[in-house]
Amino acid sequence: MKRRDIIKILSVAAVTPPVVLSASAGHAAVITDDNVKDQLYKTRKPNQHHDGDIIAAPEKVGPMSSALKRLKRLQDTVGYGNFNVLSFDQGIRAARQYSRVGEFTRDELEVLEEIFYGEAAEYGFLGDKPVDELTSRISRRDIVKIPRSGHFLYKGEAQKMFDKVRSEVGTSLVLTSGIRSVTKQMYLFLRKASRYDWNLSLASRSLAPPGYSFHGVGDFDVGKKGLAGKNFTSAFAKTDEYKKLVDLGYIKIRYPLDNQLGVRFEPWHIKVV
């Protein structure tokens, strides 16, 4: 599929006053206002709506919402671990095979393609894109499932790094997220956006858009056993496990504090690639 113009699925929203510019305007909308928050403030307040944030165009919300629900049913059907490494083509075939999931509609597939092939910089994400094909596949020969985690890592450097880190930090350090296929990243990104009125800028401050996540090529997340969802907050940076990671020199954070990529601080994200 050729790259699509992101303007087909986006609108621009100002928080104060509430303004939505139509995606059919034919050009990327730009809001210049004294109240526009700079990028640094936005990444420090990632879950707040900010002036100039980009939201999904109204006509795209329907197919995005139905695609998200179908992806959730697909994950429930194939299993959490398998869904983490399921390619887009495999997902389409599985959805067609299982009636409880249902075949993706043409509108759903089109909007998912538009999201993947659009430029994430249009809504504030300035990181690199290590996966440039929507249909990229993860070979089962190249990965290993980490026991009691539900996650996979790539054999070689990623697996060796995790094993070494855990042996030195201790068994209280756990793998909280490993390999994520394009399908899994699409699901996570849409789920985040859906919870905040389809604000794609807001979603991209916490989750790399599909194709832009280095979880697809080797990176992984770690956390403290028992900390649960707080492992994906600044609370992890206050744990002894994080301090040990820093002291041992393992922390090479891809998204450090006040980075210029439009992404929140992620002290749990271990850079491998």
C-alpha cells in the first residue's frame, strides 16, 4: 500500500476555544495561539488535552472504533502472548477464520493503513520509524517466550541483555513488555486514543504509533514485581530496581526526561537496538 496523506484521517483541535478544523480542508491545519503549550509541557503532562492536539476526523472515528473492538476480540481469541507477535496479514486471516472476531471491513482496513503509512510527525511524534511495512512479519525462529510473562524477546542481544540484567538486579525485576508486532502496537495506540476522545497527539505522547515502536525490533520494558500498572509511570524511577539499573550502567533510555521527540519520560524502556 502506498503512503497515504495523514490529512485524510485527522482534524486539529484547540482546547481553548474548542475549534475543530475539517480534515477535508485540503491542507494541514496550524493553530497559532498564545495559549498553545510547548512540546516540553505537553510531554510532562502527556494525558492532558493541549491546544493544537490532533484528533481523528469525525468520519474516521466509526471505522477506527470498530477496528479497535475487532482487534480486542482477535487478541482474546488467539491469546495475549500470540497476539504480541501476530502480523497484520495473520491477523486479517485469523479474523476471517473465527466468526467471534469477524472479517475486517474495507473501511476498517483503509483507516488502519492510513494510520500506519501517515506521518506521525503531523501529530507530534518525532521519533524514527524502524518498521516501514504494515505487513512485516516476526519469525518464530527468531524469538523466545519468557516464562510467566506472556511476552517474547528476540533471540540474541535482547534475550542476553534481559537475562544479564535480571541476574544482576534480581528476580524482583520482571519483563513487562517485549516484542510488539504492528498489530499489537496498532491495538495499543487505538485503545489509548479512544480513551481520550480520539486525540492522536495525546496517544503518541505515551505510545509510539504503529511502525514507530522499537519494541518491534528489539527493545523491551522492565518493571518491579508487584508494582503492576505503576511500572509504566514515573513511580518505577523511584524503585530500588531502577536505581540498580542505573548504577550498573544498563539504562540507556530511548525516551529520557524532556526529550525532543514528543514522548513522555520512559525510565522502564530498555534500549537494545
